[in-house]
Amino acid sequence: MIRLNFCIDNRKLGNFICLCDTGSSISCAKDTLPGIKPDDVKISNRNPVGANGSRLVTKGDISGHIEVGNNIYPGRFTLIDDLCYDVILGNDL
């Protein structure tokens, strides 16, 4: 786990706890992260499943980026209901 800045449209939402999960094919964010506006959320065509094989409830996708030092990494993050971490960085970043 690491703490990283998470941004949408150059708006810094905050410094959040992120799990780097190389077993996850997608990156996800907790649907209750502060600062996410309804206009940020797009309909998702993803159907993620948890580590135990159960289907996860999605609230849509957002386009955002994380900041690691002076580097910016853009990505699509699927908003997940009741996610156990603020952000999960999958192998799509």
C-alpha cells in the first residue's frame, strides 16, 4: 500500500491509500471518494469480480490520474460500491 495524490481534470481530490494489485486487470476507486462530481462519472461497461469470485457493484467509470513524484499516470478507474481501499491500481496503469 502507498499514499498517492488522486486527481480528476486537474482537480486534486486528495492523498489516498492505494493498493497496487498486479492481479487486478482494472483500476478501481471507492465510489464515496470526496470530490467526485456527478458529471465526472461515465457509464461503465466493466463487470468486475472480487477475489472470491463474487460480482462487484459498480457506479460507473471516471477518468483520472495519479501522481507519483513528478510523474503523472492517467487511467480509467471504475467506481466500486464499498471498496476496501480508496484506490486499487490494477495492471492497466
